Amino acid sequence: DQQVKQNSPSLSVQEGRISILNCDYTNSMFDYFLWYKKYPAEGPTFLISISSIKDKNEDGRFTVFLNKSAKHLSLHIVPSQPGDSAVYFCAASAVNNNDMRFGAGTRLTVKP
Amino acid sequence: NAGVTQTPKFQVLKTGQSMTLQCAQDMNHNSMYWYRQDPGMGLRLIYYSASEGTTDKGEVPNGYNVSRLNKREFSLRLESAAPSQTSVYFCASSEHRLWQPQHFGDGTRLSIL
């Protein structure tokens, strides 16, 4: 059962514009959410996280929004840069249940 | 600063062979994890270790065993490899808890014929 879904396998945006990556989850027990970025032949690297007590978290060009009622989160990258081209994974965890689930990833391509 | 180091980077096995994937971290993290990633799927947790001497099953533990040798090292063993275990395997660590940011190695690409 895929408890975390990233329904867009790929996204292409122009340099300087906003990139919006989406993630949906089904398990209402999830209360901590993370985004990871992955380049080819490398392991994922942590990007930004949010707990369920917040609805927004910012870190520089990256902002994550959480809508608990819709079980939806999104990652905004503004402005997008060619170096942002990578696969982005959404992950969700139930803090008291030792569970971690990842989405299948969205491949972002930022064109110069 | 090495972070998380996995060996080997690539391996080809025949069905029924055994092997151990090695992982070491130099960040003094308490928790370590093993994941597998298959095409079109996200990472799936195989096993994790919250501290030296403890291990727990993740989402897909069948066919695998693990050993937390010390605080730095966490190994994954395939006793009798099957073609369904062909995958890319990632080791990761975090300071304490599963939901904290994890640091990943660069992966081991394993093919089982």
C-alpha cells in the first residue's frame, strides 16, 4: 500500500520561475514530513522538513506547505535554478510509531 | 568528512549466493537504517537500529538480516539472494530518531541473476 504518493513523475520549469512539487498521503498518523533531493549516482540529501503542528516552513528558496485536512504537502522552490534539477522525494513519518514512508519521487528539470 | 560510506558500490550475484553490504558513519549518530529503492518506487525501509545492540524490522524485512556491529557500523546480509532482491540499497543515519533528517550513503547497486 502506497501511503505517500507523488503523482507527477516529472516537472519541467524555466530558470527563475517557481517550481511546485506535490505530495499526498493517506495515513492520518503521519505527523512529520521531509523532502529529500537526489542527484544521479548519489544518495538522497535532506532538504527541508515540517511537523504537523505547523502549516508552513521556509528555508531560503525552499518552502514547504502542509494541509493536514487534505493530507497534502507541497514544496515550492523560488526562484528555480538549473542546479535544482534532481529527483525530489517526499517522506512521511509517524513519530510514535517508528514508521517512515517515501513517495516515488518527482524528477525536476530546470531549463536555463 | 566522509559521512556515510557504503561498500561495495556495485555487486553481481547468482541466485542462492550470500553477501553482506557494509555501512559505516562517522557522525556519531545513534540511529542507522537500510533502505532499498526499486524503479518507479520510493525508498522502502528494510531494517533500522536505534542504538548499538538493537535492531527493528521496517516495511520490507523478509530475506534480510542486519547487524549493528558498533555505533559506527551497520551491515545488511542476504543469506540466499533472489532475483527479487535486485535493487539499489541505501544506508542512512540520523542523530536519534527515524523522523529526524537522515544522512545517506551513495548506495550499492546489487544485481542478482
